[in-house]
Amino acid sequence: MAGGGQLGGDGGKQQKRGSLATVRKKKKRVGFVLDMTPLVDIAFLLLTFFMFTTTMAQPQVMEMSIPPERQEQVDVKESELMTLIVRGDGKLFYKLGSETARGVAMEDLRTLAINKNLEKRNALITALKVSEDVEYGVVITVLDELNLAEVEITNQIVADGDKRERKFALVPMTEEDKIEIEGL
Amino acid sequence: MPKIKKKRVGFVLDMTPLVDIAFLLLTFFMFTAKFKSEAEAEQKFTIQRPVASADTSKIPEADVAMIKIGIDTVYNDTAYYYSLSNEMTRENVYRSVDGLTPEQQEKALIKVANIEMLEQLVAKTRTENLKTQFAIDADKSIRYKYIEDLMNVMQKYNATEFNFVTDKRGG
């Protein structure tokens, strides 16, 4: 460290001391130390404040529209109607027109919706009937599957040079529906 | 030996990297911070949102009427909760609805006592501020009946476009 040490003897000691002093001065300039503790305190205080008060990612939403209240009845062709029924225990059924209802697994719903819609093009009307006792989460899953199917259907139809018109309705469940799917 | 003592007493830690990171995080949180709304702060229950596949549509920022359906963990009952993000609308709507105590009128999130009150709230919100968009934030394990009843009410007052608040499906 101290270059003066080489001289040796008494003089060397003095030199050493002197040189040490100069080195010290230099050190003070180079190794400038600032007490950052209060700074860090405040920084972390603000940090925790912002961390606790902030709400991360806004939740996403699923858009839904229902028709305005109307009393008049709209007649539809039975051949162009697909009814999806969700039973109280969350089991899913479908029927085409006045056929008997058949069970369908949630995983197969998307393919079913795609196939049936592409068969009938834009004519098919999907009616969703949900029992009052179904968990809301199941309903959202069904709607989500239908939305995903819709993407595929639209792609196909647009690729063929047509325009897609979605026909979908939430229909209240009737007693007959309940009886029909009860034993299935 | 004395040297060691000195080292122990005058222990200096270089805090520069720590400060760097702290300020980096601080600026990040400051810029991304979106403060919890009053209604969210007042909410005493948690909502387990249903999952849906990733969607780009986000909840609107202004003029939202949020209808929450949650299960109160204390009383174990399902109830509707109503909140409006626009303070002006909120004040006017809450004041004109029957059956609200003065304390309730001061709050952002109110518990809806019955379906008639819900009807009044929706109707008053529609007349007060037509721009208001409705959002339904419901627990995934509630019965569909609550949603159906709510949709009937909204249909009655011509609020036919609304949003279901969902969580992104993981994976």
C-alpha cells in the first residue's frame, strides 16, 4: 500500500506515517460513504404502501346480451332448433327439434356445437335452458364453450365467403323439460 | 485482535443495490397502481369467480354498476350487493331508493335487502345515468336462480347488455 516503506529505518517510519495520511485523504474522497438507511426506510415504506393498495390486473369479463322484454311469440322451425339443457346436478343434455334429449359431456359440447352449426349454417338457433339449481360456474363454462365454438364456426363460414349470424337465446326451463330429462 | 473489534463495531453494508431494487419496484408499483375502489374496500366477503377462457375484454373503467352476488361466510346466506363507480350517480340513486338507512346511503357497496330493492336500484340507475354499464360479479358456487332473477330484473328495465366478471382459465 504505502510506497514509502521501502526506505526502511527511522526515516522510513516517518515516511510511512506521512504516506498513510495521504492515502487516508485519498480514501475519503474515493470511498465516499453516505448513510442510506433513512432513504431505504422511506423507499420501502412507499413500496409496501403501493403494493398493498394496488389492484393488479383488472378482471376480465364475458359480454352477454339478452333481448328486451317482449310478449310476442316468435315461431321457429323445429328442424332449426337445438336445445341445450343443463340439469340441476350440472349434467348437460341436447336435443334437436323435437327429438328426445341426449346426454353430452362438457368436453364434447364444443365439437357438437361446431358440427351442428356448420350443418345448418346460419339457420340453427341455439336455445340454452338452465335449471335453477345449477351452479353458476357451470353455466359460465357452458357459455364459454359455446363462445369458443362460435369462433370456429365464424372462421369456417367466413372462409366460405358468408357472413355469420349468431342465433342464441337463454330460455326459461319448463316443467316438461324437467320431466323429460329427469330419468336420463 | 483490536482490528477485529473495529470491524465488528463499524460494520458497513453497501446498500446501493438494495436501494436500486427498492426504487425500481417502487416506480413500477407507482406507475401500475390502480387504487382499490371504495366498494372493494368495503367488501367483507370473497368471491370465487368462475373461470372462462382468456378474453381481451376488460371491465369498463367509468360508470359501472357492479352487482355482486356473494355468500356471506358469517351468516351463510347468498345476497346481492350493489355498487356504482360514478359517485354522482351513486349519491342520487341511493337517495331515491326506499328502505336505505342514512348510514347505508353513505356507503359505496350496499347489501340489497330484497328483489324489489334491486329492481328500484336498477331502474333508478337507468334513469339517472343511461351510460352506466352493468357487470355481474357472482360466486361460482351460487345457484343459477340468482342470476336468472337478476337477468329478469335487468330485462324489465331494458339493461340488456351486461358483463359477467370472470377469471382467466389457467394453463
